[in-house]
Amino acid sequence: MPTFNPSNWNDASTGGAVQHTNNCYDYAVDKKSGRTRKPSGSRPGKKADQDAGTTNKELKAPPYTCAQIEAAVVHDGFNLSTKAATCPTRCWKVAVMRAVLPGGRTDFHFVRQDANGTWSHKQGAGPATQNDSSNNPITDPSTADIRAGAARYAVCNYYCVCPSTTVAMVIPGGAGQFLASLDLREWATLKTEGVDLNLAPGRYTLFKQMAEAPTSAVFVSLQAFSGETNPSWRLSDADIAELGAEIGELGSARGEPELASGTQGFLLTGEGDVDFPAVVQVVAGHVSVWRGKGEAEWFRDPRGRINRWLIGKAKAQGLGELVAATQEPTGAKKTSKTRSRKKTR
């Protein structure tokens, strides 16, 4: 059974190669599927589709029901249980959850029971924690205050998960577009004008190569969901210069703030030859800046200027309803006192 060990997941202070690319589903099965620093995360049923060479087991696009989430996790190897039942030796309990956001959008979430009987979870690109959105320990997922903005997650059902269970990550943007899975039962030849490719029996997955990202690019991800892929977009060169100047005017660095689980914000990643920090987080009146080495520095966002700037850009992308549903006002109570930097190694 897994033990609660946040240092295995919470590496935002050094760029978030694990934290930012593994979601609640990866955490629930205790498997890290992503280390790319690009916002991603696994999806119920995707691994089952890859293993079976099909395209009918993965959880469909939202909105969806609890029954549809449960069907997808069963395909991945979850076994139906109850809150009070005991799972087989070496296996553990997972609560499957769902939230309905304003406008009818849905999101999935998972909370797992660790070896000592306590519960823990990881909301999207956020850290692994034993607390809910009110900063209270999770003693019962059905009564815990676990939210995406104003929307609260409710338990669909309880399942047992065993060490053999694996999940599959959604490919980060720019890596490729999924086309099809093939299961060849005999030798075959793929013929094109330029090449004849002989393929042995086996399973193949086809992707379309996407255009390479520009050498100077900054991508913004609106942190709205726990399980679903968060919407993202690329900043223009003018936006990069303007935002970079705002970040450069921040005051002296402070200690890392304590943020309640599920606190929403924005995640920015600089790629290639770009005059911008490698990773920037803007959340609840704070800005974290990681420049590609060492540890991230935390700053106060004076009067929420950077947060408001990003909200304006998100609305220009047609995300106004999602911003209104999930973003906490700057200075909300979910941000508690600032503490001195102290890392678990």
C-alpha cells in the first residue's frame, strides 16, 4: 500500500517536473506517468484503450456522469468496493469523485487511502496533501470539503486499487495528435510513395507529428480542474515582454506561502530560447518564479496586478465563464500566513 510521502510528488520548488505533470489519477494509483513540466495528467480508461488497441474505453469528453467515470476506471483495473470494506492484501481504497461546475462542465477527482488509514489526494498540478480545501484533514471523502472553485466534488463510489494497476497520460500539447491503434495478427506492409514498411504482428499506435513549438514561447495554463486537462494558450511576444517586465518589478522574495488544497491560479512555462523564467505560478496573490536552476522564489503580487492581467488574457481566449467559476479573488481566506522556506528531502 502507498504511504503519504509528499516529497515524492511535490517538486514545484525545483520546476515541478513531477508535480505539474501528474494529476489526481496518477496519484491515486501511486504511479508517476509524466515528467515533462508541461501540464498534463492521466485519464480514466486511456491505458485500457492502449492495452486493448481500441478507442471505446477512455472516458469521453465532459460532461459525463459518475457511471461513465466508473466504467472507465474498471477498464483500467479498479475493483468495486465500499467505504467500510477491506481491500485485498497490498491493495488500497480509492474514492472516485465528480464535480459539476457552473455551466454544466464536469471534472473527475480521486482520493486514496494510505497505509496508515488516512486519506490523501493531489488536485491537478497542485501538491499532494492530506487536507481538503478548508485545510482540514480528510477523514472521510464523502464529508470532506474538496472543491474546484465554488464547485464541490462528491463521491461516486469506492474502489480497490492494486499495485498492478497503471494509467496513461494525455500527451502534452505539441507532442503529437493521436490517430489510431492497430493490432496486427500477421505480417503486413505499410506502403507509401516513399517507403514500404514491413510490420511484424503486434500492437502499434499511430501519431501525427505536430509542428515544433517556436524557439521563443511562453505557454499559460488556467488551473481549473483536478483531473481534466486544463486549458492553455501561447502568449504573444508583446505579452511576454509586458508580463516579464511586471515580474521583474516584484519586490524582494518571501517564504513559500501556505495554500489550501485546490487553490486555483495560473501556471506559465517558458520554452526554448525565450527571455522568461522557466516556470511561473500565479496563485492567490502570490507569484512563484523558477529560473531553471536552484529553488523557486515566492513574491507577493501587489494588488493582484499580475493575476488580473492573466484573467484578462484568459477571458480574451473565451474562458471567462471558467475563470469566474474557479478563480479565487486575490487575498481570499484560502491564503494563510507566509512561512519560512522549509523543504522535505
